[in-house]
Amino acid sequence: MMSTTLKNAAHLSESAQVDSGSVQPFTRSQKIYVQGSRPDIRVPMREITLDVTPTDFGGEINAPVTVYDTSGPYTDPNVIIDVRKGLADVRSPWIDSRNDTERLPGLSSNFGQQRLSDAELTALRFAHVRNPRRAKAGANVSQMHYARQGIITAEMEYVAIRENMKLQEARAAGLLTQQHAGHSFGASIPKEITAEFVREEIARGRAIIPANINHVELEPMIIGRNFLVKINGNIGNSALGSSIEEEVAKLTWGIRWGSDTVMDLSTGKHIHETREWIIRNSPVPIGTVPIYQALEKVGGAAEDLTWELFRDTLIEQAEQGVDYFTIHAGVLLRYVPLTAKRVTGIVSRGGSIMAKWCLAHHQENFLYTHFEDICEIMKAYDVSFSLGDGLRPGSIADANDAAQFGELETLGELTKIAWKHDVQTMIEGPGHVPMQLIKENMDKQLECCDEAPFYTLGPLTTDIAPGYDHITSGIGAAMIGWFGCAMLCYVTPKEHLGLPNKDDVKTGIITYKIAAHAADLAKGHPGAQIRDNALSKARFEFRWEDQFNLGLDPDTARSYHDETLPKDSAKVAHFCSMCGPKFCSMKITQEVREYAANQRIEAVDVDVAKGLAEQAERFKQEGSQLYKKV
């Protein structure tokens, strides 16, 4: 009998709508596309138009600032968005030109076939499912395989253009008059990102482009220590609820604010259908933890999991287009007892599932024993490994213990096996780590995993701030990003407390964009300081709208300003509500500079002291009054 949920469900293929907040254009911004070597390589960026510097400050024209854009077609006013049909196909021509894949007659996973034949699911099913691709017999379609053959793919060229963000044009426009030298702890960051450099980094295993051949809507991106630090946002339904449409809305909301990848961690009903809707509407890579769905298939009994069922789940998800899998293959039987004296034990959901399976059967983890079989699946679809840290510390008391580092060493061994198959691989990391132990984590990962990209959850640097763990973890994220971590998994204010809502998701993403950008500045990524310089100049010149628009969150900046100075006239005022007109340091500095100019003092920086001294004398002569009527 049809369930009440399905019986009462609206037909999503008819009723689903895009989240209105996700498609609003950013103020004074426009979507631009940078052309590659072929007509179908069009790399999206966001260009922020700036006001002219006021006459009082010289009256110069300020060049627009180009920023990295993860929002996909959703913020392009020239694109009609219809989530019922999904996004446009970006990559099929690139994949076709390589002539190493075949189109299957239908889904090949048993579970996928069962879901497709279930008439009760019609109301929930995405209506425009393509037949999946797979590598031809004997072929390897991974970006690492191409890179090691000396081939620069369209995806590699795409990410090289994307990482540069029109750097040469910015330099020519004078937007990079100053950038502090970075300290990258041994990274090899070039002055300009080229397609050949991208190819070399992927061939070396130091970077990955998560790009399943069945995710043709993808706008390719790269994860690696010598590139911009990326962030991941998590979505997914649970047993407590959430509809498919809500999950798609979380996706589009997250990428609007800067999520470079999204993980679908669904554990509730209709995981297969939810994932299809998400992938078809996602311009960013989608990651999953396949063991979650496998566990749901056996009714939540970890001991009933089998390799055969898990293998079918991998194929099911690979054929949908999942770009990277978290696989907890490093949770070995001998490591489980090492967690017994921990304060918080095993906190990873995937890690606890595999630990329970190992103990129930007293056998080695089947993900470990079948790892090469998994590699065969990964390279047939170009799914990247995200080797899970199932024994990560869940409290700072447990940081850097024998269980955590034992697993990390095993992940290093598995990385080399994956590389033998030319499968792209990144490594997941903690967790909860006090500040003084963070660099040890990064150094050990680089050593054990031979510089494969590191992907960490925070880490949280203290355990005393429930409700503020986006801050406790943002501190650790900025540090480990500087030390060499390639991607940071966001933490929201609801961490450890409940499911995040839209505001929580935005707060988590903005927090982590700050951490990632701070790390890029510290590493010395080429052009990282352009946006800072432009915003600082706008701040000094009291160009309020430019300050808002150049920020990571223009809406919040504007609303905070308008709480105390709501009138339009305040947006041209040479002060803010914190100091007011009498005590604005920047306004005072401008007065000093104007005084110097009037006195024909040419070397302003040298003679500021003289100007200040004369202003001080004037202050005394006028009665040394702190306030005076104007």
C-alpha cells in the first residue's frame, strides 16, 4: 500500500521551484565568463563594479574587481532556472571528444533498477534522468590518468582560468599594487596558475579535480595545497524529516555564499531520489558517504552489511554522478581497542559503523580488504576518494592519539594503492585539536600521505562553546589552511546541538570563507590580496556601497550599517556610527593629508608628524575642548 508521505506528496517534477533567495543577483555585480581555448570552455566569475573615488580624494575611476564564483547559473539573469529539468549540460562535449566512455542502456546497479521500477516513487522521481556513462572496457577515465599521460583536459584548462581570476588584468588595472609575501610551509605556489601546472599537480597526486563523468552539469574546480583553499558545506535529510525540495534549496543557498563542494549526508527516506535531484541541479562537486545508504538498506544493522551490497551502492551512486566518496577503509580491527580509553570514543558515524562491523565479525574491515576492487569502480567513472578519518578525535582530550595517527598511516598506504590505479585521492582529517597540536596534524598528513590534499572538519580548537563552534572551528580552519590543508569542511553554530537552518548554513559558510581567504593571504596565493586592497581603499574613501559589495556578505554589512545610520545620506558620510563625525580616524587622517597638501608638503608620509603637531597646537589654541559645536 502506498505510504501516506508519497500519497500526499506533490509531483515534484511539476511543482518544484528554485529557492528565490538563491537567484537574487548581488548588488553592483555581474556574471562574466572567461573564454578558454575552445568555445565551450566558458569559466564563470563575478565582477563587482565600483564607484568613482569622490572628488575630495582625487576623483579617480576604480576598476571592477573579479572574484571567484561558486553560485553557478543561479545568479546569471540570462539563464532560466528550472529545477525540474536541472542545469544545462556543460561537460558532455569534452567527455565525448576523449572517446573512452560508453553510454549504458540503463542503470546497472540492482538498487537503482528497483527504484526506477517502483511506481510509488513516481511523484518523487526526477523526470529527466540520462542513461549513465562508464569507461570502455580497459579504459581509465580519471583526470589523474589523463594527467599522467601528459594530457591537459578541458577540465584542467577550466580550473586554471578559474584559479587565476583574471589576475593579469587586475595587475594591469593597478589592483595589486601591494601583496605581502606569504609563508607557505614548503608549498609550491606559482606566480600564475597555468593549465600545465594544474596537470603536473594532478599527476603528482597533490591536487584533484572531482568530476564524475556522469555529473555533466559540473563547473570544474580543483582541490590542492598549491591552489585556493576550498570549503565544503553539508546538506542531507534525516529520519526527522526534510523534503527533497528543501535539500535542493540548501544546495543552492550554500553555493550562493561560497560553498565549493557540497556533501549529501542524507540518512532518511528516499536517499536515492534526493541525491538525483541534488546532482542534476548542482554546478559544484557532490560528495557522499556511501556507507550511510548501505546501512539504511540493511535496516540500520551494521553487522548485516556486506561487500556485495556496498559495491552495488557505489555503482548506484557513481552512475548518478557523485564526484567523491568518503570511504572509511582505514578503520582497522586492531585500531578499535585504541579508542577504549578516549573521552569521547569513536565520533565518526562511518567510523563507528565499520568498527561495529569489525567487532561483530571479528574480521578486517571489508572496505580495506576490497580496496582495490573499489579502485576499479572509481576509475571507471572518475569518482575521487575522500579517505575518511573514522577515528578522528571528538574532543581535544583525544587529539593526536595512537588511534588517530594509526589510521592516518593506513590512509597513506591506501593513497599509494589508489595512485597505482590513477584514482584521484584526498584525505580527511580532524576534528577537535587544540591550536598547539594543529601543525603536527598537517605535517604528519603530508608525510604519511605524500602531499595528497588534506580535507579537515575545522578543527575545533576548544570544546567549551556550544552554539559558537563555527568560531572555535574557524580558528583551527584558518590555521590548518595556512599550514597546507586544501579544503575545509564548514561547521555551523548548531554543531553538536541540532540540524542547521538556512541562516546557520550561511553563517557557517561565511565563517569558513573568512578562514580560507585568511589562509590564502598567509600562503601568498597570487592575487589573494586584490579584494582586501580594494575594500580597504573603499573604506578609506568612505565609499560605503563599495565596502558592502566587496564583502563576503553584503547583506549583513549593509543591514548593520543601516541599523544606526539608515538614511541614504549616511552612505556618503565620512564616518560611521562607532566613532561618529568627530572621532573617525580615517576622517582625521584625511584632514591631515589635506592640511599637508594646502601647506604644499609633498612627502605626506614623511611630514605627517609635522602636520599632527600643528593640529595639536591648533587644538590647544582653541581651548582643548573635547567637543565643540559645529
